[in-house]
Amino acid sequence: MILTLCLAFVPAAAAYAAESAVVSLQDVADVQAGQKVDIKGNASLDEVIVKVLRPDSSIVYFDIVPVTAGQFAAPFTIGSGEPGGTYTVVVGQGKDVASKSFKVTAGTITPPPSGAILTQTPPPPPGKVITPVGGADPVLVDTSKNKISTTDVGGRQATVVSQDGVSLADALKKAAGQDNKGAAPVVYIAYEGKAGEAVQFNLPFSVLKDAASSGAIVSLQTGEGEYSLPLGVLDFDAIAASLGASASDISIQVNIVPSADDINAKIKQSAAGIGAAQAGGAIEFSIVASGGGKTVALNEFGPAYVSRTVVAPGTLDASHATVVLYDPQTGALTFVPAQFTKQSDGTVKITFKRNGNSIYAVLTASKAFSDLSTHWAKADVELLASKLVVNGVSDAKFAPNNNITRAEFAALLVRALGLTPDAPGAAGFKDIASGSWYAGAVGAAAKAKLVEGFEGGVFKPGDTITREQMAVMIARAVAYAQGSAAAASAEASLAGFKDQAAIGSWARASVAQAVDAGIITGMTSDTFAPSAKASRAQAAVMLKRFMQHADLID
């Protein structure tokens, strides 16, 4: 990524050789990639800007450091993947600068045994942008006029990147006006700071509101992660009304904050309790609207998914890795839809999506069940179990041939979609007790319009689900995940089944859609068996096919 911050405060490269009487810099020792770089010196200023340049003049480190008793220090650890060569340290403000060079020897990267290290992975090299899903060419926002400050986010210090409104508006206009190949226009703001640095992007509300009709996505990128914010998920009028402020007085603050040690310790403990291990550090994504002396958290986006991205070392095994949401109140870890993509540089790009904000972590697990050793569904069941989507009836057994109930399958779909349980949502069903284990899942499924009840206001949670009922729920889940379901001709799609006339009229379109998508196949080559009871193994296989079809897993 390219950092263009604070150019007004740091002079051009041609002036770096000059030594100012205001700032002096000690010699910087040569290091190997992955080691600590000690930057020390003296200054008569209140604070100094410290910038370290790679051999190609891109920025590897940037900070604003206070001067205490005439001295300053800015130690940092250079990434283990950084290239060898001569690096330059530039310290000061305006024309009052000092510079020193030091050499970095490229190191040998030893992959960590636990997998991904999200909070220590060096940012992508200059010009390598994590592009949000879509296909549009992203437009770089000019950050040369941005202001950098600090604030407190969740009890820890964060760097505030206040984006210049005119520059953001220009980039959004350019992105909307170009050929985006049918995808949403994308602009990106990049800040490349220190490893583990918490960052808050401060964006002008009025500029975002004016661009919302274009359907644009604002991609906010740090060395820790990337947040793809679709402007369409923000209800600008409701936000302004809740704050009681005019658009010009409101800002949208997007926080990308690596979690503190105490949070990571709790996540590791919770992961161990379910037979998994945390891979690297957790990271919190959040959005706050601020104005009129008030703030409001923006944590729910309705049915719209919002994507976030992190980069992990190539040693991460995607088939045994998953992204989870961490609930700090209960310690619970729940599945989040995620895809793992190997990149050309050997790293793994992890893109996960959910319709809300929270703390997220990557876990690794390897689940196996003794009663699946020769079962036809073994690979699919154990894949979903390792991703924490399905559970066994015990730690050792899955019971693949047992029937699955309507409540159990609703719970699986809710988990696969990354939805939050909503027990009050099940209140419309007379036979769903508020304290039942499935009340939250059925409530969330009803809210997302995945399920409907029967005559008399009942859901029949304990009934074994039939294949045509399952097809209907899956078709609705596809529509939820993708915004719409592909149309299918029931007559053409079902013509190959001798028993197609037995498929209920209420289920025919959904069965056709599921068959066309390859999610559900016939019981035999020419029979569908719509009223047959589904087994746990069949449900897991259909769930895996659905999740791949809807881009919820690889």
C-alpha cells in the first residue's frame, strides 16, 4: 500500500541529507529483517515525525513521537518479510530534519506452528491493494492533506487518520464515473503504520452521504486489516436524527483495533474448550457516528453483509481454519463466513463477512469422528466440523444416519449465515419455548425469512425435516446470502424425476433452484423423494454445498 500522509510536514527526499541544528539523530545499527531497529536522537521541538523508507522509497514505518527533556526514541521491529538493502530514517518537522541510513539483511522466514499471525504480518508491499469483492478498479484517495492525531478507542491509544473531505469527494466522483464492469465503485484510503497499531479513520459524513446513491464502497486499509464499507448500509438520515446534528457536523469513525493481550488470552482459553487453537491475534472492527456532542455505535447492517480482510502467512491450512466472532460477555466463539485465498506472494488473504461489527479471530481445528471412518459424508462433515459449523452428538461421534429435526436444520442455516440468535423473534410460534436451546436460532431464521410455521401458528421444531422442506429453507438462505435467488424452471429442472408430481406446489420452485445449483440431488438418478426424512449426514453435505454456492466458505 502507498502511504501519502503528512507530506506537508516531512520534506522531499532531496533534503534528507541536511542535518538541522534543531534535530539530531544517532547512528542506526544495521539489522536483520525481523529484528528491532533503535531510533534515538535529540530535538528542541515538542514532537518529531519519524519516517523510515525502504530501498524503493516506500514507507515501512511512520510515527509521531513526543520529545521529552530534549530526547526522543522510536524503536520498532522491522517485518521479517522485508527486503534487504539500505533503509533511510528521516526525523523532524518541515525543514528541521535529520536522517541516517542503515542496512537490513533479508532474513529467512520460519513459519509459526500455530498458523496465521494477523497482528504481526507486514502490510502488503507498495501498490498491492486488498481489493474488495466486485471487480471494479479501486481509486486511491489522496491523503496528502490528512491530519494525524491520537485518541482512545476501547481503552487503548489509537492513531486517528482524519480524511480530507475534498480529496475523498474527488475520489468517489472519479470511481463512480469510470467503467466498473457492473460492480460497485471502490475507493481506498491506506494507512501503513506500526505492527499492532490501532487505527481510527475519521470520515466526513456529508461526503459519504452525497456519494451513497452511487453504491460506492470505501475500503479502509491498515497493516492489520481492511474494512470494506458499502455506503448503502448506512442510514444517513436516521444517524443525523439520532445525533440531533447537521450532516456537516457529523463524522463517521471506522476503527481497526488489534485486540489487547487480555482479550487474546480469553479467546485462547475459549478456543481450547472447544478443541481449537487461536491462530495469531484477534482484531476488532467497529463504526461510530459522532456529532452534536453525542456518539452512536453502528453495529447492525440489516441483511447486508460487510466484508473485512486480513492477511496471514501461507502456512495456514484453509481446510482446518475458520473465522469466529468473540463475545466478550459470554466468551462464546461463533462461526463467521470466510474465504481463504492463496496470493501470489505466498500469503493467504482471509475475507470474512457479516452484517455487524465485533471482535474477530482466526482459529484452527482438526475434527474427526470415529463413526465416519468409512462413511460417504466423512470429508464434508469433518470440513464443516473443523470450521465450527456442525457439531457431533459427542466429541467422538457424529451419528450420521440419525434424522435431523426442523429446529436443528434451522440452527445450522443460521450458523452458516453468521446470523445472531434472536429468541424474541420466535415469539410468533406457539410451540417454541423462550428457554429452549433452539429459540434463538428459530427466531433468527424467522427474522431472516428462512422459515415459516404451519397452520395454527406452530413451527413443529421436533419434527424430522423432509427433503422438500429442506430445499425450501436452503433456497431462502441462498436468497438471503446473495440478495436474490436464481430463477429456475420447475418443469424443466424436475422433469428427470419420476416422482416430481409428489413435490408440493409450495416447494416446487425452491426444489428446482436447489437442484439447479447442485445443492440437492435426487435420492436416485430418477427419484427425488420429497417426503423422505433427511439424515444428519445428508444435511451436512447439503449445507456444505450451499455454503460454497453462496460464497460463505471456499
